[in-house]
Amino acid sequence: MKTIFLYTIITFILAGCTTLRPSLHEYTILPSYTPHTVTALPINATLKLSSTRSIASLSSTQFYYLKNTSHIDAYLYSRWSDTPSSMIDRSLTSSLQNRQLFAALIPVSSSATADLILESDLSAFYHRFLDDSKSEGFIDITYRLIDPKTKKTVAAKRFVITEPALSSDAKGGVDALTKATRRLSENSADWLEATGRDTQWVK
């Protein structure tokens, strides 16, 4: 009888712990569609977007925050629906498609060749805390435009994007990183357009 009573108490305790455990929140960054008036002919070249490479800690769906410039940890009950690299790639692809900059955009999964290849390395994608009350979305990424025929770098650009967070929690970090990702896509598209139109190899 005592054994049954003890088992019942333990069951209720475990059930209570399960009930009190916060639910897991999953977030994503969807590409934004901004109508863009095409005022010039597309750059007469095809562009292939390679998958963005990232440091090991950013190769998962963990949602990381950064404190004191060196302390990195993950939110326990918040995560991304996809890796930061994938969300950045989708956002840039959407921006380039909206602008119709190139003769064609070729996905990395395609076996087709291209006139240019865009490579990128992601070094930071964090909800960064500046102090106890201020935080921001922080992205650090470097792009390289490669000529696959010569294997030479046509141009390279590092982007460090920050956006202030309205709250010092996971939701605030998500909103800030969403804005930072979309601004990164627009800035990257601006750079690709300027580079493409100013480079001599473009016919």
C-alpha cells in the first residue's frame, strides 16, 4: 500500500514538472518582398549562389546570444527553424530576384555552370548584449564574387550589420536579426549591382 502511495506521489510530481516546463518557441526569418521598379537591363551574366559557410556553432538551429564580446550561450526554449546560413541565403536570393539584376540566378543544387559564383562565410549571427538594458541583432559575413573560369576573385566585401533590439529577450533578438538580415540582403544586392555594372568582364 505504501509503495502504491509513494508511486502516486512521484507520478504527480513528475507530471507537475512537465506542466511547468516552458514550451519551445521556434522562429524563422522569411524573405521580404519589396516591389522594385526595373530601370536598367539585367547584367549580362549568370550568377550561382553557393551555400553560405559558417563557423561550427552557427551550423545548427540553436539560437545563440553573445555577452561581454566573448561569452556565447544558447537560449534554452527558443531556436531557429533553419540554420542562419540558410535563412540568409533565402533572403538574398529573394532580393536579387526582386531586382532582376542578372540574366539568371542559378541555385547551388543545380548542375548548370554560371559566369559568376558568389561565395560567403558567416562569422557572426547573434543577439548581442551591449549591457544589461541594450542589445542588438549582430551579423558579420564576407562575400566573394568568383570567376569560375580563372578561379580568381572579382570582388570581395565584408558586411557587419547591427540592428537595435526593442527588448532584451529572445523575441527582441529575433526581431532585430530579422531586420538585420533583410538590410544585409539589400546592401549585398546593391554591392553586386555596382560591382557587376562596373566590372569590365560584363558585356
